[in-house]
Amino acid sequence: MADNGPRTAIMNFTFAKRFYWLWLLGLIPLSASWLSPMLLWAVGLYDLLLLAAAALDGWLTHNSDQVRVERHTERHFSLSAKNQVQVIVSNLSRKPLSVRLRDEYPPDMEPSEKEFTAVIPPSQSVAAPYFLTPTHRGDFQFGRTVVRLLGPMRLTWWQVAYDTSQTVRVYPNFRQARNIELYAHRHREMLVGLKRVRFRGHGREFESLREFVAGDEIRHIAWTATARRGKLVTRQYQVERNQNLMIMLDTGRMMKAQVDRLSKLDHAINAALSLAYVALTGGDNVGLLIFGRQVKRYVPPRHQPDQLNVLLEALYNADAELIEPNYARAFQYFTGRNKKRSLVVILTDVINREASGEMLAYTSLLTARHLPLIVTISDADLRALVQQEPMKISDVYQQAIAEELLNERREALARITSHGGLALDVPVGDLAVEVVNQYLEVKEQGLL
């Protein structure tokens, strides 16, 4: 919350609309001034009296400086979400005040309202609520709150600027993470209440028997129990907790590209946060590595009460840079600090064989001990271009180029899977859900 504090600017009063109407009214007699010179004197006297009244009106407003201003905001803002701001204006005087209010919000945010008008009864307050939609993550500065007070004769406005400056942090959209957690509700038996069990592949610990349903693996059928009950029965296994999940976030130039009003990096961060939230809820250790040409930030995989906040602090001001990422340096940094087998989710982008060459060359650093999952954001424009009906020859050429780029992308991702990793190429709308779904499948299949 920002209180009014000391004044930082007091401007001379400005004339209100009523003053200009009265001034125009005084010009009417001038049209007949040729009939009597006294009319000129009358108009001059009228104007002087009007100016004197305006000066008195402004002085009375200035002397009745009984206004208090407070701004209330949410503790942290969420990217691309509506975040409420509320400005409270209190009238500490014994008479009503007509006010206009303008809050100096951060210029990179989109407001729902820009100006407010209200009449505040004596010794009461009014609230001016509005919403801001941030388009970028990071630290942002609110400026002053400017209040205009209308004089008692409604001839002038007296403008006062209150120092309500404050800084707010725009975090990734954590609300999306909570929505993804609802999606994972069907895996609740995996997310809560399970003890740690060590397994690898088939080495999961038996938990209970239940009736076989479509989709269950044949190898888990309990034939003895099936014969005894006269219907198919399958074994149900506990899933191991306290495993390691490392999220590696590429901040290279390809992640600057805009998709649906956000950068690919923003979409990747939202997906990373959703994945971390689900994994921490399920009892796993979650870490983070942000890299470009250098390793920018590293959060070791842990499962502690404030781990999600630690990840948020590391992610909120991550920014893409106009250079290629150094996969070798990032992979070596990770493997040098993590000996325990981990699911390594790499949120990046590859467009062709050349772009993915360095990443593939160093994938063996991970596959020797860990399970890498490469996640890229598919290019919806290229897919749409390939599917649309060509109208002229140039459209045919463009479609051929688009098809070639898509084929190269598919080949690059196929090479990743052939090197022992997993790969996802999904549109931004499905990114968070698909990443979480892949994580849950890895857990259920015991791939760690």
C-alpha cells in the first residue's frame, strides 16, 4: 500500500468549464458596444469580477486542503492477468468535495480505467478501483496520484500530485499453475499420501489389487486372484516420491519470438511453474537452471515449504537475449552438480537440424545418467500455411518452404528421441498441460 506522503507538485489552479461559459456570456454585450461606450466598461468590469471570483474559488479550494490518498495493490502481479488496483481518496473536510483522479500506473501495463470522477461527502472516502494487465515480467514502478479538486463556485480546479510511488513485481502466471493442478486431480493417488518407494522399470512396490479396466497393462494382471474371483484383477503399485525434477530454461534468441501476445519464453516459464507446482505437490524435488550463453541462475532440486517461492523469485525477471544458447555449458553445469538420476525438462526451441545440432551433440551428457525431455513450442503459423488452400503460385512456393521447415523440425525432434530422450512439440495453448501430462506418465511408468 502507498500512502499520500508529502506533496511533490502543486500546480496553479486551472479554469473549469463553468468559468469559460460565463466568460463567453460576457462577450455578448460587445456586439452592441457601438451603441454605447459604457458597454465596454461594463464588459471589462464583468471580466474583472469573474477573474476575482475564480481567484477566490481557487484560494478557498487550496485552503481546504483536506484530502488523503492511498493506493492498494495486490502483493504481486500475474503476467497477462487482470490485477486489481484500488485508490482510496478520503475527504477530511466538513463539506463535500468534487474530485477528478488520475493514477500514474506503469506504462507497460494496460489499464481498465484511466480517470475517475466523484463527489466525496464530508469526512468520508471513495474507492476508485481499476485493473492492470501486465504484458511483461519484472519490476515496475507506480508514479504519483494526481487529484483535481473543484472549487465551491465550480469555477476552478486545483491540482495536487501526491507521492504514492511504489514498486510491484510481475510474476509468471501462477494462477495457471493452480488450474493445471486441477487437471492432475485424476492422478491424486500419485500426488498425495504415498510413502517413498524405490523402483526402476518393473521394480515398483506392490500396493493393492483392483478390478482390471481398459488401458491397464496386461503384465500387471494377477492371475491367481483373477482365477479366485472369476474376473480380471490387476496389481496396483505405489509410485516413488522424492525423485528429482530439473527444469532447464533456454533464454536464447529463439525464445524471444511472440506467440499469442507473449514471448515463447513467457509461455515456457508459465509451463515450468505449472510443472513445478504439480511435482512439489506430489512430493518430488524440483530444481531450476536458466541459461543462455552462460548459466544465469541455478536452484538445486529440493522439496521444502518455500521452494515454489524460490523458483518464482528466480523466474520473475528472466529475459531472453539475442544470442544462441550454449547447451554444452548448461548440461555440463547440471551434470557436475547432480549425480542422482533426474527427469530433466528442457524448455527450448529448435527449428532445423543445424539449430539442434549442438543440443544433440551434448545430449549424451544427460542420457548417461538422467532422462531428458526436450519441450518445444510448435509454430502454428507454419502449420496453418501448410493447410490452407493456395490461391496463386507464390502461395505454393511458401507452402513448400513451410513444409520443408516442419519436416526439418520433426527430424530434429526424432533425433532427440533416438538419442535416448523424450521430445514434445506442442502449441502454446496445450504447453503446460502436455508437459505436466508427460511428467505424470514418466512417474506412472517408472522411467526414473
